[in-house]
Amino acid sequence: MCLAPPESELGRSLQPRRGSFGVMDYYLMDAASLLPVLALGLQPGDTVLDLCAAPGGKTLALLQTGCCRNLAANDLSTSRTGRLQNVLHSYVPEDIRNKSRVRVTSWDGRKWGELEGDTYDRVLVDVPCTTDRHSLHEEENNIFQRSRKKERQKLPMLQVQLLAAGLLATKPGGYVMYSTCSLSHLQNEYVVQGAIELLANQYNIEVRVEDLTPFRKLFMDTFFFFPSCQVGELVIPNLMANFGPMYFCKMCRLT
Ligand SMILES: C[S@@+](CC[C@H](N)C(=O)[O-])C[C@H]1O[C@@H](n2cnc3c(N)ncnc32)[C@H](O)[C@@H]1O
């Protein structure tokens, strides 16, 4: 279930509490973050990979679908996988964690395709990006700091490698969702196109971008979608619907 607090409560500190199931009663996140998970369209019994999972908001949403037969939740950073473990223990009842066979790892996601190729029905690739809303408001950990210029410039290449790994980890006929919380074409559409070309040229694997128009129409009253996004969908914050930014693009691995 997804609830938005009434406007009068926005700005107050909203502290989740332990509820009647012994787990915390809600996880606070940008509502647009749910869209990539919903659009991934999990089916009952799916094996699922969340390649860049920490701190775990979207992992929780994947588990909430009730469809995961196996869920691999990975993040390169061991400190962040520690947070992910805490989130899973605080928010997901033990029987659900066991039923969904949740496995948490700290591997470099770029190598996943070599480790577990052709394995998953659904893969979420929620990559590190310039986190544009955070970068606008927070000094701490801001990727636009001069000292982080090189890291910033390398982001699109890292994103292509992660998406390519996600596609390689997917079974033929399975689906991948690529997402960022950035407005940048370089981190969004160009990455999708780059990864698709890489798979075609280096692995002879064909990938199709899915048309999410019917999905977008379902959510047009709640979110503001950028009208001229050529590949994938982009939710942009506006005064009437202050969610996002959130870019997401669904792909089907054909071969
Ligand atoms: C946008 S965050 C993920 C947010 C998460 N999906 C959620 O909903 O809470 C991107 C994550 O990618 C991780 N990351 C960066 N490089 C990675 C790599 N090479 N392999 C796997 N994860 C990586 C970062 O540590 C970071 O936690």
C-alpha cells in the first residue's frame, strides 16, 4: 500500500513506528520511485535481481508485489548493504523474507553478467547518478563539488556497464528496468542506447525498448511526465506534483 501524507503534515518529522506485524509501519520515499518497480511488471514466481539496491526503498517495493520467488539484492558498497540489511529486517516480516529467498550481496554489479548470466526474469538497474534533487538542496556528498568532477564525468560509462550487466543477467524473454533520479539525457536515453548497442555489437544480443505509454496514462493525474521523452519516461517535479525527477526505461531481452 502507498500513502501520501496530508499537506498539513508535510515538513513535520514523519517517524515510522513499529506496527502490529512487528515491523515498521511505513518507509518514506519519493512516490515517483515506485514507478520503475510497478512498470517492471513482476509476475508470480519471478526470479528477480536488484543490481544497485541500497538503501533498499525499491527492494521493499519489489518484495511488496508478493511475486518474488528469489530476490537477489546487491550493492557495491558494503556500508550501504549494511543499511539495506537493516531496512529489510526492520520492514519485512521474516516469513516474507524467507519465502522470497532474499539474498544480499556486495559485488561489483558490472561483473554480474559474467557471474550469473541468462538467469533472471526481471532485473532492476537503479544506477548511481547525479541525484539532481539531492544535489540542488544538499552540500554534503554533492556530486557537483569540484573535487568530484572526474567521478561525475565517468558516471555515464559506469551506468552503461551496469545496464549491460543487468541485460546479460536477464533470461532471453525477460525484462530489465533502467532508472535514475536525474534529468540528464547523458545519464538517461544515451545510456539506454549505448547499452543496447554494446549488447548487439559485443554479444549479438537483441534488446527491445518497451512502449510505456499505457503505463504513463495510468499515472498522469498524479505525476508530471516530461512530454517529449523519446526513449523511456521521465517524471519531472512541478508545483502541482512535486515528485521526481525519475527516469525509467523498460527493456525486453529478445535473444
Ligand atoms: C540510486 S542508488 C540505489 C537506490 C536504491 N535502488 C533504492 O531504491 O534505495 C545507486 C546505488 O548504486 C550503488 N553502486 C555504485 N556502483 C555500483 C556498482 N559498480 N555495482 C553495484 N552497485 C553500485 C551505490 O552504492 C548506490 O547505493
